[in-house]
Amino acid sequence: MSAYATILGTVTDATTGAPLGEVFVQVWTNGMSAPATTYTNFDGAYSFVLFPGTYALEFTLPGYVPVMVQNVALGVEVVLNEALVPGDGPIPPFPPVPSPPPPPPPPVNAISGTVTDAKSSSPIAFAQLEVQSPALPPNIEGIGVPANGGYYQFLDLPPGTYELWCVAEGYATYQQSGIVVTSGEATVVNVAMEPA
């Protein structure tokens, strides 16, 4: 199974068939500390890059009846198009978001921290991080890990100076150099990503 999966589609007016921009789309699953969110563009299109799993999506736009779609199984790519009905209606109850568990104590010889949106401070669950360092063995150019619920950690790193990159769809690439890992200690680097 692929490490990442994509869900995408378009949102239209159920009466006219016209695409709807600025529809607020939320996606959530167990294990996420907060829903991932986006807005449709002028063509009514939206997309998310997530880990494979089963998700719930919610579509809301003032002047239209909100729609909740549950049990969306996400493997590699899923196309989910929605047609919103003009009118008013109650917003469907979104699955409750559990309080995120406290991160485990940082291990020694490690780099760890959180990955969040610099504007909203919401955790980014689908980020990918990589470190490079001359301290790594010659046959290893870099080590990559995903952010799990907005938390990441690189374990058992050789002491030395590291460079960190973080990428996520919809965000500018984050890069930080001069990160020092000392034997028997942990280094905390919290990443705040700017929307692209």
C-alpha cells in the first residue's frame, strides 16, 4: 500500500450544476488530533493528501444545506464529488476530536518535535520530514520520517550537526540547518509551516 493517498473532487450546485468555490471542506479520522481543512477553488475543486484509512468529510457553504459523508475508505486515490442543495440546514455533527495525547518524552540521541500550521497552530498530520548530516554513515544520504498526528521523531542519530527539511502539500518547504545532536541528549525542533 502506498505511504500516502489522495482524496479529491468537485463541489457543485445541485440545481444548476455550477461549480461552487469557497466551500469549507473538513476531513477527519481516528488518530488525527484535529480535522484537516481546505476550501474549494473557483472551479469547485478540492484535494487532500493523507495516510490511507477511513475518513469522514464535511462540506459547508452559507446558503446551502451542509453535507456529511462518512466511512470513506482511502487507499491510493479516491474521487468524491458532491452536489450541495440550496437552502438552510443544521450542520451535521462532526465526529468529536479527541484531545491529543501528550507526546512521549523525547528519546536521547534524537531530534523530535511538532509540525503545525504557522497561521492557525493546528497540527499538520501529513507532513514528511528528512534530516541530512555528515555524521550519518557514508551510504546514507538522509533519513526520512512522517509526522504522526503532527508529531515526529528521529531516533538513534549519530552525534553531529544536522539539516532538517519538512514538506507538506499546500505549504512552503521548511528548512533549518545547524541542529546539533549531542550524545545522550535530545534536541527539540518544533516546525511551524507557512501556507504556500
